[in-house]
Amino acid sequence: QVQLQESGPGLVKPSETLSLTCTVSGGSISGSYWSWIRQPPGKGLEWIGYIYSSGSTNYNPSFKSRVTMSVDTSRNQFSLRLNSITAADTAVYYCARHYSSASAPLPFDYWGQGTLVTVSS
Amino acid sequence: QSVLTQPPSVSGAPGQRVTISCTGSGTNIGAGFHVHWYQRLPGTAPKFLIYGDINRPSGVPDRFSGSKSGTSASLAITGLQAEDEADYYCQSYDTSLSAWVFGGGTKLTVL
């Protein structure tokens, strides 16, 4: 059973960079697409972007200028960096795997529990 | 405002059938992109429930079913059980936004 676990600071100051890591266990990170998704308090889910295990990326245009994703196959981890953050970036951040047996655009079959990141000085 | 529209809440008694709607537009569901559904129990990771409009991943009971027509989709749950009380989210892809998009979520209460 694949499991995903987000980790990173729960509190980040405005204008700084939010950095999160997702650790994948129970399966290899290779050969799959991996996404970051967030949910601000009281709002809906929002897709941030995905990274393939080779390192290729596709970002939501709403975040494109601020987001960077990376992957470390040796550690079975992938990461999110979001810069110039504001209070509007306060949200629960999820990492998720794309289900490769579906037709594109691929849905998400495994999710992490989510981690709350609060932006405040 | 979420791109896909869901009712904020639905409810039903044990054993009953409930449906949750998901309404999109011509740039997402109406453009032919599939709809997928997720269940999020309190304090847990979202669970993959329905994919490709109508398909159930392995292990999902056949009490859960999906359908799609035009710019809308629906999730039906029959034989409602207390353990079904959760938030449900629909998801698709929007070609004008070039992004995976979600509904705002529907809270199911089992009376």
C-alpha cells in the first residue's frame, strides 16, 4: 500500500518561501506523476502542479511564477517551494500520486494526510 | 469559488440512497474530460472513490456509483451507512485554465 507523508514548517512568515517535502513509502517514486494540492480554510481544493519522476514539471498557471517542484528518487521524495507567500497561501497542503491506469488527464489515487501551513508574522 | 459546483451538504437516513451533483461547464466536464470522486473522512487523507466518470477502484464497494451527462456528473450512494459520513469532492480537468479542478465539496450527514 502506497503511503504519502507531507513534512515541513507549519508557520512561515509573509514574503518568505514555503518549503514542503512529500515522502513516499510502500512503492517507488519512479515512473509516476506526483502532485501538490492545497485547501485554504473554508475554501475548495486547488491543484498547484505536478512533477514526473524524471523531473519534468507542469504547474498551474495561477502559481507558475512562484512555484518550483523537485524530485529526489534516491530518497523517494518530492518537494514543493512556493515563494513570495502571503496570508492567502495559508492552507492545508496535500501531496498526491496520479493514477496511471486511468486515461489522461490522470486522477489522484493516493493522497497524504495533509499539513497545515499558516502564513503569519 | 470552485470551478465545479457541488451542493454544500446532503443528508440521508441509514439504508437510503443519496446523490451528490457536480456541475461544470463547456471547458471541463462539457468538453469531455472525465469526472473523478474522492471521499474524505474526518482527519484522514482523501480516498479515491470513482474515476473515469463511472469506474470504481479496487476495494470500493458497489454501493458507490458515478454517472455523467453533458456538463454535470453525479455520485450516488445506496444503502447509506454511518461510516459514509464524510466530505465528497468531484474533480475534472479544465482546458481554459490548463489545470486539474475540483468541486467545493459536499458534506454528507447520515441521520
